Amino acid sequence: MHIHPSVQMWLLLLALSGAALSPIRAAEVSSSQASEQVFSAQELDQMLAPLALYPDALLAQVLMAATYPGDVADAASWSMEHPDASGDDAVHQVSEQPWDPSVQSLVAFPAVLATLGQDPSWVQKVGDAFLAQPDAVMDSVQRLRRQAQEAGNLKSDDKQKVIQQPTQEVTQSGGSSEQTIIIESADPQVVYVPTYNPNVVYGTWAYPSYPPVYYPPPAGSYFGSALVTGLGFAAGVAVIDSLWGDCDWGRGDVDIDVNRYNNINTNRQLNVNENNWKHNAVNRDGVPYRDRASREQYGQRLANSEQREALRGRDTARTADRESARKSLEQRGFESPATSNRQARERAQTANREMRDPAQARQPSRDQARSTPQARQQARQQHSASRNTPDNAFAGARSPNRERASQQRGQASRAAASRPQAARTSGRAVSRPAMASSRGGARGGRR
């Protein structure tokens, strides 16, 4: 089949343009993906360093709670005001607080809230990272745990168990690429909260530009040898149901033990199949989301969104009552409220004029007169009468002399009045009729 040379040239240019645009399109896609990254790996390691060595169940609870930074700050203040409250009993004491259940569970561990309460902005960043990049957060925790293990500061003892198991990611050779490090409490019903200096426990920090922050324990707290080796533990906390979350390292999210959750949260029950944690945007309390995806996912899907009018103080029943009252006032002769700013200004100006001129106040204003039914009816009648006798532009066309005389009426008088006095006296004298005598004869004559 023969193809015209111009067609061949067009096909060649099309192929070349496609080949040239494909790298550009790929670069645009990669750039778009990079722009969606909220935090880099270095930033994640920096912010998660104070938390990565928590037991898995406690870490899951902290990650969930961090998505509600305002509630965490309130819970930290409550814990400071109730220093003797801990364990399941403390969680029961805050059951009526409007906090998310994940935040309520943290009052069982005063040492955790003492750390989180030192830097609310850091807590918010941790929560934003967990919402936007849950997989990256889990990867960061595993990186940090491996660093602490290689530095010799993460091992099993009488307070915790450190377990290694193959990850679910499989390499091309068939073996797992790295080990997943799991941290559990040595006693399932007693939790020891670790405290440590991230600048010591992880060995040489890999990112000098992103050094971790150390949040020291409150004064007077006992944390064993934390100041010597960089790792210590608070006093053990006996819990049964306060920890109902756990890290799912394979899927990068948090699992929920529904039975424990329902035992401790008697007024916020879950169904059996609700065993995966989901962020509740209502408990966010208006704290803005950092990334666009979270804003689109949670910002526009608040629970009970159909009741926003009531939440803003707009009650439908109250509005109907106000409308009924307004109509009742109008029927009784009272002026209805202004419906616009312009009408309100006009009424205010009228009131000011009436206050300055009491006599004028006794007369209805032009706007009020215009608004009465009688005035409107009278205006319509006048308009109708004027329409019955419309002006005729050709009036006087059939009698031009009469029209000209009508137009020139008075011109002679105006001209005479405008002449000088001398000109007026030099003319013919004005003759007046002689007044008749009262006797009937001529003036000065005799009978």
C-alpha cells in the first residue's frame, strides 16, 4: 500500500512528539507524587524517635490518639491535675469526657501523657503523618528499632519481650528482605512505659540535619537507669482493657480488639466486625488537616452533616415561630422588621428626622404613606387616569394660527415691560373714562 509522502512525514512527527513527551509526562507524574509526600523519611525518623521503642499495643494507641491533638492536650492537663490516677480506673474516670476513646485510654499511662504534653505541635505532626502516610510511619518505626537493636539498646528483659519475625514482603530470590521487630510487655497485664534519650539509644544518628528531640521525664519521676544507658522504664501500670489496639505491620494500620474496647468503653460500643481502626473526623474538633488528601477524605464527611444548620443555631421551629410573630405584628398595625440594610438605613434616617422635628413626626413619612394600601390604590388610579388622556404630539396641527397665537401670548406685554421709561412716556397717553358726577350732570355744570 502506497502512503503519500506528506502522510508519512506527519506520522513520523507524531511518533517523535510522543517519544519526546513520554519522559515529560513521567516526570510530571513523579513530581505530582512527590508533592503529595507530606513528610520525608528523615522527618519521620526524627518525629517518631521518642515513640518507636514503645510496646506495639501502646504505640498503636498513641498513633491513633495523635490524630486528635486537641484531645491529647486536654488529657495531658487532666493527668497532671490527677497525679494518682492510672490504669483502667483512670479511663473510667474520663468516660464522660468528649475525647476520642483512643485518647481516653492514654490517661491509664501518666508517663505517656507527660511526654506528649510537652510539645502539642509535635503530637499533631505525628498524627498528620499517620493519617497521610501510615505505611511510611510503620517503616520508620522499624528502621529506628533496628538501629536501637544494632546499638545494643533494645533487648528482652523482665519488662518487655523483643521478637523478630520475617516480614511479609518477599524479595525476588524468595526470602524476606528484613525482619520485623515486635515489642510486647513481658506480663500482658502490666505495661512498663519506656523513656529514653533518642540521641543515645539509637547510636550514631544517621541524619545530622534532622536530630531527634529528647523529652525528659518530669522531675521526681523514677525511670531506673535512663540517665546512664539512655533507656529506662516508668513504674508498671496494671491494665486489663485500656489497651485495645495493636500494630498490624503487614498492612500498615492498627487492629482493634473489639472485646477489650467494648469492656472499657461501655457508652461507645463497636460491632464485632469493626476490628480496623478508622479516624473519626468529628473528634478532630476543628484542627485542620495538613495534607490535601486528608482534607478531602475527612474534612467534607463529618458525621451528622445534615444537622449543621442546627449546630449553627438555626432552629427550624424557632424560625417558623419568628415568622408567625412577624405576621401577627403586621396584622395589628405594627411595622414589620427591615428586610435589607438599605431599608434599615432609611428607617433610621426617618427616625432621626422625626426626633429633630416633632411636628413632622406627626405626619406620615413619604415611604410610610407610599407603603399603605390606600396610597398604592390612589397612585394606581392616578396612573390610569393619566393613561386615558395621553399627550398628543400633533395637537394644534390643524389650526396653526390658533396655536401660534397661544405660543405668542404675553410676548407683547413682556416686550413693553422691558422698554425704557422714556420710550414708554413718549407714546400715546393713556385715556381713562371720565367719572360721572353723583348728581348726574357733567363736571362743573349747573342746571
